[in-house]
Amino acid sequence: MHPLQPLRTLSASAFLAPHTLEERLALAMHTLQRRLFSHDAASAWLDWIGARGRELDAGQVEQLMREVLLMSPLHPQAPAIYGALMRPSEPLPAGGRVVFMVTSCRKYLAQAQRVQADLRARGATACIVVGDPALRVPRWDGDTCALPVEDNYETLPLKVAAGVNALLQRFGGVAVVKIDDDCHLTANFAPERFLQLSRAHDYVGMLAVNPHLCRFWHFGKTSRPMGPYSRRHHGAWAGGACYLLGPKAAALVASEYAHYPAEIGDEYYEDKAIGDFMRRQGVPLTTIRHADWGIGFDTAERFVAPVLEAIAPAVRAAVGIA
């Protein structure tokens, strides 16, 4: 009998019943009555798909293939799997090979839609990305993409990487402009400027280089208490309000998300995370002032003090805060 035969007998509904990869792996080990190394589990996933793939829809196939890449990013089949996953699903709309990614969340979706509408009114292609942890693969609703990540502040590095991956999966080899939902366009904004920059440079944005970066910038913004940021300062990065990833840089981010998501996602600050990743990949930063490419944002809002609910009840009581 084939060593994976017991696993092959599991129906699609049984194999996909677990909600998480960890639960599915536990099911596979229980079915085979032995522990599986992750590389062997990836091969077992491919074997099961070969036996049961006709029972799956496209989203289920994508989910399992992405699990294969996570379990064994150096699997012999990994390049072919990634290539199949990233085959563009539709042509890029008219307007060039630059897509603006309005990074947002459900709470501020209306704000993101206003930015998207402004971009479209100027002739840009603009998509919104938000998080939905109930999903296992990206889900598009028009030009809004729900990503399979948490929809909170601390998951922003992973959300940005997942968003770039989703955009390239949809449109192919494009440049991506990450733009926050609190930005606005000024009179000199022109999509053509971003297209020109993407043809000459791989990574463009406003210079952020302070070695004394605020290590509590996240205070009062996260869904759970988090200590100070404790990674090294490595050098300059593009400020997070708006930056451009040329086709090469966007492809690197998309691939990193699919194969090694924690390399970017296990961070506090997405702009520094992307900058550090670009440095590791040997991609230099080309600097520009936001005003020079027609982007502005409300600096005052970014310095609003955290709400008092962030203070523990015992401390509130001790200092007489109601």
C-alpha cells in the first residue's frame, strides 16, 4: 500500500474541515499515525491534491498550494506552484502599469473610498486593501480586496505584503504605490509622474532615517498591549504615508509574502519593515518629497495622544481618572 494511502482516502470536506494549517497538519498526522516533517507534509499535500483535486474549487486549491509554500518554500515544486498562483487573472485597466494600493481597514473604509475616488478622478488605477482573518485566500469585491490577515494596526506590515501579493496576482508585473487612507492629493498630482518614476527606480519615497525612531509609535494604536519596538536601526527607509515599489521591488515583496511572510510581517512598523527588506535585497531608496509628487497628509492627526482607555484600570484609579 502507498504510504500516503490513508490520507488519500480523506474526502475534500474532511481534509478542508480544519480552519487552520496547524489543525490540518494535526489531522494528517493522526490519519497517517506518524509525525510529518513540514517538507514531507508539503509533498503529502501535493499527493492529496493529485488524488482529490477534482473535488476542489479554485479558492481551495489556492489555499492548499499556499500552505505548501509555507511548509516548504524550497520544495522542488515551489517555483511552479508560485508561478501558477501568480498568473494574472485579468489585464491591467487603462492608465499604465502602476496601481495605487489604498491601505485601510473596515473601520476607516469610507475614508479609503474617498481616497480611491480622488485617485480615479485623476486617472489613476486604485484598489483598497483591508484585512479579514476569517479568509484563507484574498477575496475581491470590485476593486476592494479583503486579505487573509488581521485588520488591526499591528498586522499592517503583513497586510501591506499580502496586498502587494494580491495586486500582482490580479494584474501581473505592475508597480505598486502604497498610500494611506488619510492622504490627500494636491494640485500637482499626476499618475504619469509615478509611471515615470517606476520606469527608472525600484523604491521611491520620502526619506525617513532617524536612528532615534520612536519605539512607542504604536502606543494606543494596537489591539493588544505591545512593548517597545526592539529591532535595530539599519538606515533609511521610505515614510509610510506613500511610497512606490517598482515592478522589481513589488515582485520581491509579493514573493516574500508567499514564501517567508514573517520576514516582513513579524514587525511593528510597515514602512521600516519594507525598507529593511529592500536593503536586504540590495534595492536602493530614491528619495522624493511627498509634495513633489502631489501627496499630502494630516500630520496633526498622527500625533494625537492615545485615548485614556489605553491606561490600565488600576493606574486610572490611582491617578483619579474616571
